[in-house]
Amino acid sequence: MSRTLLIDMGNQRLKWAMLDIFPGQSVVELLSGLEKCNGVMGIADSADTKFQPSRFEEVVQHAGIPATVFVSCVSAQQAWEEFDQLSFDSWNIRPVRVNSDATRIGLANQYANPTQLGSDRWLAAIAGYQLVCKERNKQAVIVIDAGTAVTVDLVDAHQFKGGSILPGVAMMIKALGNSTGMIDIDIAALSQHVEELRDLDLVAVNSDAAVRAGALASVAGGVERCLRQMQQVCGGSVDALITGGDAKLVTSMIDYPCEIIPRLVLAGLALIAMGELE
């Protein structure tokens, strides 16, 4: 058994969990454990602002003392260096930074340069592959991560085939606000109320509503296009998993059944950590 601290460091938020990991655990067992011992903290106010290293101290204060630390980091290099040093100063542990590689746990990475693939996408794909292809005995799975950006990736026949990266809802709204000087858009207000939208009215009668509707429609249309093409590649129906902060919002916007699985990246990290124990 290893008491392991798992860190998923994104562009704006850091997700963490302290988990007792045993060799041979299923991904379902790992996901169940992650539900009971996880936290989320902001490390930047928006995608284009610098992270706040002092906020890492919240993890030290609340996580406890780990035996090992495994990290996925797609944030700035400075963020990784700050956390690496904090981990050493607090626990005398150098964390293991997990990056994408050519193959892991039976899944082959078909990226032309496997190390170029974001570690969060790779880890979510590993967890999705283990859950759907290995434990449910399905050939393929589509993994969606709806965060600052929205990624849609295909795993088929034991291979990570690749995928697409779209701007997330808040990112798209902000881009429109920054690029449209004649329109005074309250980006914060639009982002805060975006989860209240369920029926998308594209015939908006004010600029804020028009920007919000267009951003939602763009994300929904892009995700659905990816899903349909990936379904065609596989020659039939494909299970889809979705994770990330906007998972519920994106699921409500698209006409494709998606299973919401929180903490999928952390589950991938847990699988890597478990492999190190065996």
C-alpha cells in the first residue's frame, strides 16, 4: 500500500487527492476512492494570468503527509518548479511528473511525437481505456475533457488515435470580448451565469446574450462534429466519457449520450502510481 498524493495541475485549477493505492485495484475502485478524498483550488484567475504559487500551500495544509507524489502538469513550467520545491521542502519528496509516452498500461500512443501530447489528455485516455475497453470489454471509447479548453480524443483497438482541441466556453466568450472593441461585454458575468442556460436561443436580442449564445453553439457544434466523425471512424456506436469543470454544461448542450466521470485525469495518475507499486 502507498499513501499517494495525486495532483492534476491545469491552466487555472489544481485538482488533488490523497489516496491509499493497492496493487491490482480496478479503475472503478480508484474512482470510488477519489470521490471521498479530493480537493480543487484555483491557481490562476484566468487562462491568461500568472498562477499564484502561494495557493499551493493549501494542498500542504489539507492533504496530509504522503509517501509518494504523482503530478500531471500542463500549467506553466514555473508552476511545476514551484510545486516541486514546495513538495521537497514540506515532505522531503521529489514528485514524479508524469508525461505522455509511447505506450502505457497496454495503450499505444499514435501521436507522431508522443511526448507532445498533453499529459492530462493522455491520463484521461488511459483511465477511459481501462474503464471502457478493459473492464467493460468495449473496442473503443471517446474521452472528452471540458475545462479551460475542450478536448475530444479517440481510443480504438488499444490505441490512442488522437483528437481535437477546442476553446472552452469561457475562453471563447473572453476571446470575443477582447476582439470586439465596439461591444462592452461583461465576461465575468457571462461566465458565472453560463451554467444556468439549458435552452439555447440563437436569436438573441442584446449583445451579451448574442455572445453567450454564439460561444455555447460553437462549443456544442464542434464537440458534436468530433463525436460524429469519431463514430464513423469506428464504424458504429462508441461510448463517450466526459470529465472536467464544464462536463455537465457541455453534456446538456450536445445531442450525444455522454457518461460524466469526474476526476478522470486523477484516475489515470492513480493507475500510473499503481503500476509503480507492482
